[in-house]
Amino acid sequence: MAYLAIETKFLGATNHRGERVKAFIPDWYGFTETASYNYALSAFENHQKIAQVLADRFFNYHVKQDKPITLFAGGIKRGYVWVRVATNGVHNS
């Protein structure tokens, strides 16, 4: 089964907002989450946290979940791409 990818990127500070991390699903309008940058966490952990929030929201909106959603990341130029994997391993449908 194929799943959508979640992208995360760092947003620098502006005159009105501090640094943030944004998670979004390309081509799915309305499925975004943005959180203030937490300096107690590493950069990876900031991205991971917001990706998990969006994954929980998106997948629970479309499909009832009985197990936690597991995400794996890959680095890209301006952040990370997160993909969901089956909890019992990768399989083809």
C-alpha cells in the first residue's frame, strides 16, 4: 500500500513571528501544521514532532487507526520528507 509523503521545512523569523517548522502534504490543500521552533529539541526532533502531529491528523481523518502511526524520514535540501510505514513491515498490495 502506498502512502502520501509529508514534507517539513524550517521557516525563519520575520518581523512578526519567530522561527517555526511547517509540515504539509503537497497537493492536499488544508493539510498543514505549523509550530514554533522549540529550542529544547534538536532540529530533527522539531521536524519529527510536527510531522507526527500532521500524520495523526491526516490519517485519522481519512482512516480510523488502531495502531500508532510510524514515520520514517529522509533529508532533503530544505527539511525532511516523512513516509508512513506499515507496523508489520513493508508489503505490496
